[in-house]
Amino acid sequence: MNYSNYDDALYRNRTLTVRPTKIPGMLIVEQVVNVDGRGWMKENFQLSALLPLGFPDDFTPVGNQVASIQHRGFTRGIHADTVNKFISVTRGEVFAAIVDLREGDAFSAAETVTLTPSTAIYVPKGCGNSYQTLVDDVQYTYLEDQRTSPAPSTNVSLGDPDLAIVWPISLDHATMLADDHDRPSLADVVPVRS
């Protein structure tokens, strides 16, 4: 592999930053990625470096989930779990759409961001997480601060008009899990209680 072809925007970030979003508690983390003779390297998660930048001090990972997605256009449905997640990719590009499904004034607020090896997100529990792969061969990973409850997650339709999420690849051309095709509209969602 010729590592000189890595795109600067994806692989050459030099400053660790944490910034808030319109969803309370959700953060975008710009990570430091260094390119060298082996390819690239990043420190994916280091709490002590993130804390001074406003990262929550009560996030203590207990699990790490990894998904390898082979094809562009795979789209995972909007689902809110009972865990806080730090989500990143180690290969490829992913369009992430996060929806606040918690009870309160921010209910239904949506935020989108493109995840690359240099851009990660922190998603608080009760917020619906979804993503769409923008390229083939994606490695998607997240740290979680507790094991997911066996209780069903709170879900909402990917194409709900009230959310108005503009998916880079239309949902008509996306590949989805069977469970993600038939989800309730936002109007039918019972907000997640804190």
C-alpha cells in the first residue's frame, strides 16, 4: 500500500480538540493522526488528554465493539441504547446521524458528522445513533461505558420527514439490516427517560 496517498483531511490532523454540538452532551472529537513509513497512527482514546478539553469525566469504558463493513452504502438504523459511546473509525469514512431521543427540550434535535480516522464522536445514552458507510471497507468501533441492557433500544425511522436527515446515499439505494426497515415515526417514539 502506498501511504503517501492518504488524504490530508482524513489522516493528518495535528491538534486534539473537543467541541460541543446542538445535542446536549454530544461531542465531536478531532483526533491527532500521524502519518509515517508504516502508514498512520493515532491514540484513539486517552481520557487524561480529553478531560481538560471538556470530555465527561465519568466515562469509563468497559467494552469495545468493532464492526467491519465491506460495502459503501450500508446504513444502520437510528437506535438509542442505555450506554454512553465513544465512536470512531480506523478505516474509511462514515456519515453519522445522531438524534436526541431523551425526554426534554432537545428531543428530536439531530446532528450529522462525517467520521474519519481523525474525527470521532461521543454520544450520550438516550441519543439515537445511526450511520452510513461512504466507502467500501470500513472499520467502525465504539467504546461503551456499560454493557448494553437486554431491554429493547428506542428506535426511529431513518427517513422520518420530521428529522429531515439528508443521507448522502439515498435510503432507496442503501443496504440495511432487516430490523432497520420497519421503525416507528418520531411522532410515535416514547422519549427515553433519564
